[in-house]
Amino acid sequence: MASHRRPKQPSRTRVTVLTTAAAAAVALSSQAANAAPSEKPGKAEVKAKVDKLYEEVERATDKANGAEEKQEKLEKEIDTIQDQVARGQDELNTMRDSLGLMASSQYRTGAIDPSVQLFLSADPDDYLDKASTIDQLSAQQVEALKKVQEKQRTLAQQRQEAAGKLKDLSETRKTLGQKKKEVQTKLADARKLLNTLTAKEQAALKTADTRASRDAGDRIELGNEVPASERGAAALAAAKTQMGKPYVSGGSGPNSYDCSGLTQWAYGQAGVSISRTTYTQQNDGVKIGRDQLKPGDLVFFNSLGHVGLYAGNGVIVHAPKPGAVVRLESMSTIGTFQFGVRV
């Protein structure tokens, strides 16, 4: 007869070990399935992300430039008001001193009742002269009081205006600090991304950008389009003389530029004062469409994130981005065209 033996049961320890191992294998398999093929972005992806960060840097820089411009304006206005208050206070003090002298004089001459003075006076005619002087001083005193009150009201208004501007200045300085910090943070993020590339890949990106700049200057044909105006022609000519100078956030010349810093500087050389930021430069002239552009016109891109000067044949001269230099470049490579402005 065959022997029927009960199969040997695995030990509890062995079951526990096997179960744990199986669970770990499943977990690792799941993680492997869900993990990205590679955590390191490729060169093209890094370039796209860095370019996006540089666009954001330009926007933050423009906001910082606007805050800085406002800060300078407020500081000048506050200085003017404070000077006015100081001069006004001196005038008020002089008025009060004069009023005090009048009051003292009146007290000395008019403390005694007029009827008693007339009774005691040896010379009525002399008393009448004195009485006339007292009346005259009283009239002057009333007028002086009115001037003092008016000056006090003016000083109070000026002090209130100064207090309001000081509060605005404090908020503007806070905004400026935040925007400068934002610029530095985004530039640091861009550097971190670039550092994920090998030295060879970084060199290749830099070479491609340098070649694009050189090719733009050497090969782009600007044609013979007639400038929008003499000042537009002068501004464009001035901007071209700055080609090769570096982009620096907040730069307004003559050694470095950001985009709106270059356009402001260029028009300044043409004897025309325009504002500092893309957000305000859009209002420094008449808006026009792409088919109306002429050399010297301001050209805006990417929801007012960037500005340059139209140079002709679909090309602008501009300060492109951190790490680049002032150069000529086709509008087709810059971003979304918004509108032009003829100053």
C-alpha cells in the first residue's frame, strides 16, 4: 500500500522572509514603472526652460525698473515738499515774532482805558495820534493773524502730502526689493539648469548663441526702408553703435543694457526723452501694426515682456537676454509680436 505522507509545511520564518522579499520586488517594480526614463533634462529642454526663465527675468526687471523710477521721482517730490515746509515754518516763525512784538507794543500803549488816557493826557492832540496808532496796530494784527492761520493751513496740507508720499515711497522700495530678489532667484534657477549640462553641452549652447549674433550682424539684410522720422533714424543709428555690449538686468547704458534700457538710451541720443520700462514706453507714441513698421519704431513682444528698435526687413536691434549682447535679430525668432509704437 502506498504511503500517504503529509507534505512538509514551510517554516513560519521562511514564509515571512519570502513574503517580505516578494513585497519589496513588487514595490521596486512599481517604482521603476512610474519613474521617469531620465531625471536629467536634455540640452534642448534645458535651453527651452532657460529661455523661459530669461523671459520672466525681463518682466521682473521691467517691474523693478518701474519701481526704481517711481522711487527716484517720489524722493525728488518729497525733498521739494520738505524744503517748502522748512521755508514755510521759517516764515511762520517770523510772522509769530512780528505778531508778538505788535501785541507787546499794544499792551504797553493800550493797557489803560482810552477815556482815562484822555483824562490824564496833557496834550489831547498827542493822545489822538497815539490812539490812531493803536487802531492801526490792531488792524495790522488782525491781518497778521489771518496770514498766520493761512500759513498754518498750508503747512498742514504740505506735511500731509509729504506723509502720503513717504508711505508710497516705503511701499515702492518694498516692491523694488521684491522684484530685484525675484530677478536674482530666476537667474540662479537658470544657472542651476545650465549646470545640469556637461561643459561640452554648455559650450555648444554658447557657441550657437554667439554664432546667431554674428550671423545676424554679418548676413542680415536690412534693406533701404525709409525711417519713420529723423529722430527714429537717429535712435536706430545710436542703438547700432552699442552692438556687442552685454545684456545686464537694470542696465541703461552706456556699458550694458536691458531691453528697455537700450531703447530709452537710444532715443535719448536722438534728443527724445522716453520712459524707462516696456509697460510705459508703449504709451510714448502712437501704436501701429506690423505692416506699418518703419526703421526707428519701437517694437513690442510677448505681452510687453520685450522691446527693441525696428531696423528694417523684419529685423530689430535689441538687448536680448542675460548672457547675450546687443544685436540685430529677425523678429521671427524673438517671440510673439504685439505691436509697434512710433515715437
